[in-house]
Amino acid sequence: MKQKILIVDDEVSILQSLSGILQDEGYGVILAASGEEGLERVKKDPPDLILLDIWMPGNDGITVLDQIKKIYPLIPVIIISGHGTIETAVKATRMGAFDFVEKPLSIDRVLVSIQNAIEFSRLEEENLLLRKKADRRIIGESAAVSNLREQIRRAAPTNATVLITGENGTGKELAARMIHLLSRRSMRPMVEVNCAAIPEELIESELFGHEKGSFTGAYEKRKGKFDSANGGTLFLDEIGDMSHRTQAKILRIIQEQVFERVGGSHPVEVDVRVVAATNKDLQKEIELGRFRQDLYYRLNVIPIFVPPLRDRLEDISLLVENFADEIASESALGKKKIDPLIYPILQEYSWPGNIRELRNFIERLIIMTTGQVIGPGDLPADFTNVLQKEDGETAYFHYPTLEEARLCFERDYLLRKLEENGWNISLTAARVGLERTHLHRKIKALGIMKNGHNGG
């Protein structure tokens, strides 16, 4: 879908020339010959960006800018003027203008400003969404999670680099987001880079940008992630997979806050806080010659370890309830009740995939279980098998009360007997020594279901 740019200028020649150039660049263009017409266009069909002249009859650019920012504060506005003064530029910037470009217009300058403004607007929208999702905080009340939250709280307000370590699926990215949201940079972009997902030949262009013609396929100048994160936070995920050559450049940028684009010769200054994460043991990677020791010490100013799920099993009930709420809000399945009897069973599993595996598992249960209550009988063999430990001790001993253990045993016992007897209620009742009506009441009370429906 084409990005739409509104040009507001009373000079017909400017409208025509800019319109042709922007259309050639692949943008959709909307034209307005006055401030009043420009405001009507914005209200009728909000554009992705506005080029706004200052000096116009009727409502001038400053007045129009003020009204636009009241209605649509996130639309980037670039001021263009042939009568620019420092005072006007400062005033427009304070009112929310993204940039100020003087006439006669340099087309290259205008195109670069448009590209930067659209990219910044995208990142700003992403960060607004990030802040709205801030309630997706680190869930748990275990000692391990309390310690993690305290480390994040202490690290966030500083500008120090942070190295987050932990196994896959533990929530390292969430920890990085919390650091950004609690920092003084929270109103600026947080840009994420997965170092393992970008081919080696493209990583430098992705991080530092490139100049037009710097390599085959570089048809235009392009900003990199460091440019986009200026004033904010750059999150380098899986940094242990980065090449030695790129590691050297990252080290220089962290130390000097200066870099050069691929194919460029001019230094670019930035103000970026780097937060890195890895699931690798970087000390071992250093010994094997795969990671620079000097970069490790520069990144590891504040080390933060995200614990695996097996070290915080007491948080499983809170995590499951949270995931169930999330999945219900994201789908049309509605909220399903989680029977607390499944928690001790889930706590017996090792969860090698950590939080990510747990969430995927709960999502699968919610989708595939046709009943409205998810209990032990809905768990696959992987989980029911762990009820019996290698030493013969069963998971029933992990229930806090005798009543809970008894209910769990009754449910498991009756479910197995029903399955052995093909869900024939009369036959099962006779074999377990219960009246048929009594067994029916037990099945209903314990929430035992066959394919999501009460046995009958």
C-alpha cells in the first residue's frame, strides 16, 4: 500500500514539481493550495506525512501545524519555506514539526527528510504499542523473578550498556523492553535487531545504513538501525552470533557514539543506548576465539540473568492464567477456565523451551479442548506420564492438602477406568464398585470429559 503525502503550498509550481517527484518515488500524493484546504484534506483522509509551507494567505503554516497536531499528533509534518528564519524554525520544531527545509528546495534533502520522518513515525507508533503492552510485564512472584525485576528497576534509569543472558524462551526480549520503558529514553524509539536472523553480508548495512551505489542493489541512501534508534535504545538480540568484523564496529560505536555508513566516508554521530542479549556462554565463546573480549567487557557493564522456568516453577499458575487471558482476548474462542489441579502436573515437567514453550502449550490446550474447563484429563501423555516419578513417588504428594490430592487421584483413576471400558458407564460403575448414578455424579463433579463432553 502506497504511503500518502499531503503537500500544502500556495505556489502551483511547487505543488506540480513535488507531486511529480514523489509519485516517481512511489508515494501517493494529495495536493492542497491553502491552509484551509489542507486542514480539510487531513480531516477527510489523514495522510502518512505532510509537507507544509509557512507563508500562505489565510491560515499560515504555523496555524495549520498547530491545528494538525491537536487532531493527529502522530502525523509527521515537514515545514518548507522560502522565508525561513531561525526563530521560525525553532518555533515550528517546538510545536511538533519533524524538520524544516528551506526553499529553493533540494530534492535529495526533501526525500531524505521524508524517509527519516516516515521511519521515525513508524517507530513512534511501535513504541506507543509497546507502552500499551507494558502490562505484559514479567509475571511471577518467585524469588528469582523478584530479583530480576529489581535488577531491571536499578539498571533502567542509567545509560549503561546491559547484557541480558539466559536460555531461549525465557523472556530476554521482554526484559529489554522493560529496561527501555522504565528508562529516560522511553519516549524515543526502541529498535530491535536479531543478529542471528540477518545474513552476514547484510548485517553492516542493516546496522549502519549505506550510501547510494555503495554495492549492487544500493539504489538509494538508506538509514541503518543505529540511525533509527538515535536518542533511544538499540536492542541487539543474539549478539553471540555476530561476526568478529561487525563486533569491532559495534565496539567503536558504543565507545565513541560515531559510525560511518557502508560506502560512506563521513562520520555520523548518534546517542544510542545498547542493550544486548544472548543465549550463549560468551566466556566460552571468547575462549574459542569467536567473541571479542573487549566487546564483552563493554557490553557487560550491567549483567542481567533471566532465569529458566524450571527455577521458578511456583510461577506457573500465574503464567498460565495470564496466557489464558491473553489468548482469549486475541481470539474468538472466549475465556476457558483452568482447573488448578493441572498446576502440580505442569510443575513436574522440565520445560526445556521455557516460557515460550509454556505459552504455546496453553494456546494448544485452549484451541484443542472443546470443553470450557481445562483439567488433568485434557493433558497429553507427556504430562500425565510425569505423575509417576522414577523412584515411584507420585505427584500427588506435591498437593498442599489431602483433599486436593484425593480429588486428583479420583479424577485420574476414574478417567483411566472409563477409557479402559470404552466409556461404558454401567460397566465402569460395576468394575469400580459404584452405583451408576453415583458414578455419573462423580464424573460431573470432577469435570471428567470425553472429547470435551461429559460421559454418558
